[in-house]
Amino acid sequence: MNYNNKKFRPIESSANGETTEDTVFEYIQTGYVITCTYSGEHIVIGHLIGLVDADGNIDMRYHQVNTKRDLVTGVCSSKPEIREGGKIRLHEQWQWTSGDKSHGHSILEEF
């Protein structure tokens, strides 16, 4: 699976997350390395870097600056689901590595 030049938006997220439906994730993939830039209502700018396995699972780390001027960090594991029409849905389990270190889940959908 290749995520290069794909864009995703959250369709679901835990209350302790900072993403909203207007957050846009833009992925670039070279080989097994994936990077992404994202922003949205509560996120000024965010970046992630990760590794993609043969099944399309992503093990990533992220950092972002929110609109409160906080720099926050976390880890995330994403599992892909191929939807009708070939679009990808990512099921994510994540945890903040800064702040309260809470965890949550999100679902992102390719558009």
C-alpha cells in the first residue's frame, strides 16, 4: 500500500484529541518511510514521521503546535481499511507523550 500524495480528514476522534473534521493530513511516502504535514481548527501546524509495513500499517511519531501555542508530541499506530471505491480509512490508536500523556483513537478517511 502506498500513501504518497493522499489526503485524509478525521471522521471520528477522542475528546482529548485536537483534530476536528476540518483537519487535513497530506501524506508523502518514499519506500517504507512516510511523512505528513497537517493543520486544522485547533492545530496551527503538525508533522508526523513513520514507518509503513507490508500490510500498510503505520507506526508513527508526531508533533504539533496548537492554537494555544502549546508544542505537543505523541505516538500513533494506524491500521488501514480499504473502502468501497478503493479509498482508505485509517483506524488509529494514539497517545500523547507530552502533557497529560492520555491516549485515544481516531478514524481518518481519504478524500
